[in-house]
Amino acid sequence: MPNPLPYLRAVLWSFLGIRQRSSATAEQQQLKPLPLIAAAVVLAAVFVLVLLALASSASAAPLQVPDTLAQRALACTGCHGPQGRASQQGYIPRIAGKPAGYLHAQLLAFRDGRRQHDGMARLLGNLDDDYLAELAAYFAGLKVPYPAPAPVRGTGESRALGERLVRHGDAAHGLPACVSCHGAALTGVNPAIPGLLGLPRDYLVAQLGAWRVQIRQARAPDCMAALAQRMQPLDIAAVADWLAAQPLPADAGPAPRPSQALPTPCGSTEP
Ligand code: HEC
Ligand code: HEC
């Protein structure tokens, strides 16, 4: 077997394109073709192995991003505000601190088309029910401050109408009081009825409008759809103006599940 060194040296020099002294060129003229090819193959293999080793050591130490719900929720808080505590300024609703069962039902509704929002539907499209329940529990557990109430709007008459409908309903039109389901303090009732304070006026108007035309649907019997269909546009505006202008009580969390039945049954409150 010939001495491999001159072969390896010759291949390396030609790989690297180094010009050689005439004594080295003379040495190369003695080399035989087959061992020369073998030396080239060995060097190329060593080169590939070194590259593979580098690549696998790079993937063995991936970028360290903590895989927590807080980290994943960043996809949501870009729209819903830090910690999901959206303000009264825009349209997007707050999600922090709402009853977990309610939030879960809404995530399923956006994913499955019973509520409409393209961005959320895309984001939730591949997430399963259990994962959405975890996300809902995460936001339900965030107890963060509420925005200041919106400025008072409307005439004295429409404010009185808004407050009357919220507190007492309108028996003549089959409209139960909002407080009879959403809690005396309007901060929601566990596990599935949301609060009505701290939400932008335009969001409230849009939701009641969406129920009237059935582009928002809750589980049957859909009590909110029946109720919104009995409200006139002026009633909706009056109620939304009044609700958006109310300050939050000190304890803004949802009330415990009540022992008495709701004035009309709502599918979304059943397990
Ligand atoms: C592109 C902006 C955007 C992103 C991102 C987004 N949302 Fe939303 N979300 C909205 C808008 C707008 C609405 C109100 C839609 C409507 O009109 O019904 C909404 C509504 C909701 C509601 C219903 C709130 C209620 O009171 O009924 C929940 C719950 C919610 N989002 C949770 C999430 C979660 C969890 C994520 C992250 C996985 C997320 N959203 C990501 C814009 C967004
Ligand atoms: C019979 C019980 C009941 C009454 C009365 C009631 N609600 Fe509701 N409301 C619900 C339930 C249950 C939900 C949750 C529906 C779902 O799962 O989407 C809801 C949800 C809502 C929402 C959606 C909130 C959000 O964050 O998207 C609004 C707005 C609302 N109600 C307004 C009102 C107003 C205004 C009144 C009074 C005029 C009223 N509700 C009376 C049961 C009721």
C-alpha cells in the first residue's frame, strides 16, 4: 500500500486551490490515479461528517422559548391588549377575568363558525377543545384592572330607558331584566354568563345586532337571540350607552352560580 500522505496532501491542495511549488508538482506526477480518487472520497466524507456534526449540535440546543400558556397567549394579547384587558377605546373586547366556561364556549364558537371573526377562526382552527379550555382558564384567572368607563352619552331620556331595561326589563315586550341573568352587579355569573361592564359601547351594539340576525349563535335555547330580537334599535343603543358608561364595582369578578333558575332557560349555562 502506498504512503497515503502525498495523496491526501495533493487532494487538499487542489480542494483549497493552493498553487504548489515545483518540487510538490514533481511529487504529484508520481501519484497513481486510483489511490488519488480514494483520497478525494475520504476527504469529502470527512468534510460532510464535520458539517453533519455541526448541524446536529446546533439543533440539539434549540432557541430556549418557555412553553407556557402565558407565552402562547401572546398570540391573543396582540389584539386583546396586555393580559387580555382591552380598553374602552377600540372595539375589541376584554377577555381577562371572564367566567372560564363562557370564554371556552366563545373560543369553540369562533373556531366552529357560530361567531364570526376571520383572524380568530384562523388562529383557533387547529386547536382542540381541551387546549381551548386551558386557554380559557388562563384568561379567566387573570384579575387585572378594568379601563375607566366611557363618557356618558345620549339624552336623559335614553339614559333612563337604558337603565330601566338593564335593571327591570320590559314585561310588556317579554324582556327580562339583564341583571336577572348577568348578576345584580352586572359582573357576570359563573360558570358561563359574562359581565356587561368594562366593554366598549360599539362592541355591545354589535353583539346584540349579531344575535338579532343570527350571525352570533349560542347553544340552544339561545336566550340572548330571543331577547335581542325583542329589542328595538333604540333600546339597544340606550342599553349599550348606559352599560359602557358605568364604573366597575371594587370586586369586579363574576358572582357564584345562583341557586334560583334563570327567568328563561339558556343552553350555554347547561353543562
Ligand atoms: C386579529 C385580532 C385578534 C386576535 C389575534 C385574537 N382575537 Fe379574540 N377577538 C377579536 C375580536 C375583534 C373579537 C370580537 C369579535 C366579534 O365581533 O364578535 C374577539 C373576541 C374574542 C372573544 C369573545 C369575548 C367575549 O366577551 O365574548 C374571546 C373569548 C377571544 N376573542 C379570545 C381570544 C383568544 C384566546 C385569542 C388567542 C388565541 C384571540 N382572541 C385572538 C380579535 C382578536
Ligand atoms: C335569560 C338570561 C339572560 C338575560 C335576561 C340577559 N342575558 Fe345576556 N347573556 C346571557 C347568556 C347565557 C350569555 C352568554 C351567551 C353565550 O354563551 O354566547 C349572554 C351574553 C350577553 C352578551 C355578550 C357579552 C360578550 O362579552 O360578548 C351581551 C352583550 C349581553 N348578554 C347583553 C345582555 C343585555 C343588554 C341584557 C338585557 C337587555 C341581557 N343580556 C339579558 C343570558 C342572559
